[in-house]
Amino acid sequence: MKIVIAFAILMAVVTIHEYGHYIAAKLTNVMVYEFSIGFGPVVFKRRNKETKFTIRALPLGGFCRFDATEEEESKDDLSSNHLVCLEAATVYKRLFIALNGIIFNFILAFILLAVFFLNMGEPIPVVDQLKDQSPAAIAGVEQQDRIVAINGEKVNTVDDLLSSKMYKTKDRITLTIERNHTLVKKEILFNATTKEGEPRLGIQFKTRHNLLFAGKNALFTLWQGIREVVAVLLGLFTRGFQKDIMGPVGFANFVHQVPHITVQFVFLLIASISISLGVFNLIPIPPLDGGRAVFYIFEMIFKRPLSKKVESVMQGFGIAFLFYLFMRTFLYDIGSLL
């Protein structure tokens, strides 16, 4: 069951990516001949007026096909639908189509992260629960107390309190508490035996559902995720192949080893994979989206497309690199299972 979940997550992320290309093409009146999830033999197909939608046997990716077959060229009259083929579209439209899959991956990650943080809630400096015999409980702090200051310094958020230098370094602090509209001061003597990482006060704070908090943390986490994936990919060219990179087999094995899969875990996993796919596709190597974008940017700057010969050579090197990366990842994933 977990293996099915793993591949369902991968294909959901791929579907969103390809849907980004598809939507961009629709918005710019560019013909999409096929929208496919998976590779290999077709197991399901459906056609609307313009596009054939297919699901294929190998759940290892997907694609939007912008090139017509001979049969499609003889049947389709693009002008009657006010559509153009990709090559006839302006370079700005082609660049938008190339990058919109990546944009959709980042949007998906942001939405899922925002939902996660909204559900988790923003901690507020109001006491919800107290640990028995904790420094706060011994000092007389009670449930529903609101912490408004530490050693005279104003506290607006839980982060203000926990990041305070006095909270981290002092053995004794004075908390100013609002209780029943009255300010009360409590002297807290920290337990010298408290282990590193344990809450020093022994307080569980209340939380509130805050859209601004969720959006801010989702944006920060998205940016951090992008930076981490970029660092891993740069390591490919500076340190060689690293164990931080895993393919579909490794990912399925990772999910299989998770003892208990929750909705929150799935949200974070989809967000993480979506960020990874988005950043990976930004690599300026054809046939990745980043490689196509480089071709289009060259055309925008020099007012002419790259020669077909140069483009073909770069495409060949790009495919060879991706095949090498796929095989190294696959063999590493298999080796980790043995």
C-alpha cells in the first residue's frame, strides 16, 4: 500500500507540472496534441476537441506533446480553432509555456505548506498546559495566563520569548503575566538538570489559526527548500554523485520505511517532491525546461533562434547526462535495498 502511495505522490506532482505547461499553452492559444501521464504503452485515452489525454503504463513521468503526427497534421485545421503550433508562437509565449510547469510546482508546494502551517496553528504566549513540577508550575504560573514580558522586555509572540537571550542564558528570569486583566510578576528558577532541547519553562502554549502566519512560514519554507535542492544539484558538479539524490525506487523505499503515514506527512512530502522537481527542471540542460528556456532567452537577446545543429548537439549531451544521472540514481537505489 505504501508503495502505491509513493508512486501516487510522484505522479500527482508530475501531473501538476505538466498541467502547468498545458494551461500556459491554452492561455496563449498554442496547440497541445497530447497530455500524457506516464510513458510507454497507452492504457487509457480520452480526447476533447483539441487534445488527446492519455495514461501510460510506466508511472515515471509525463509530457505535453506539441508536435503533430502526420495523421494529425492532415486532420487538424489550427486556424479554425484560432490556435498555432508551438514553433509558430512568439518566443515570449514559448518561454512562458516552458517555465509554467516549474511555476506550478512551486505554487503547489506553497499551497500545501500553507495548509500545513494553518492546520498546525501559530503558537501564542498564552498558557494552555503546564508540565507537573516544571519551573513555571512551581513559580505559580497558571493555565490561561498570557506572558507579556520577560525581565521587563515586551513579548508579543512565543518566538519573542523563546529567542530571547535572557530565556536562553539566564538561570533566573521574571515573567510579567496578564491574569484576569491584572499584571502579575512571577520569578522563574530554571532547573539546572534540564536537558538541551527540552522546554525550559514546561509550558505548552495555545495556538491560533492565522493565514498570515501560514503564508509567511510557507514562503520561508519554500525558499529554504529551493536553496537546499540547488545546493544538492550544484554538488553534482563539484563533489560528484551524492547519496542525497534518490530516484523513484529510492523514494518508494523511503515511504515504505515510514512507520505511520499521516495526512500532514503526505502534504509535506508532496511539497518537498514538488520543490525538487521544479528546481531540477530549472537546470539549463535540454531537454529539461531550463534548457528550453535558455534557447528562448538566446532568441530574445539575439533576435534569432539557435541553429538547429547546435541545438541538436546540446540536446544529445543533455539526454546523455540525464540518462547517466538516471542510471546512477537507479543503481544506487537498488544497492541500498540489498
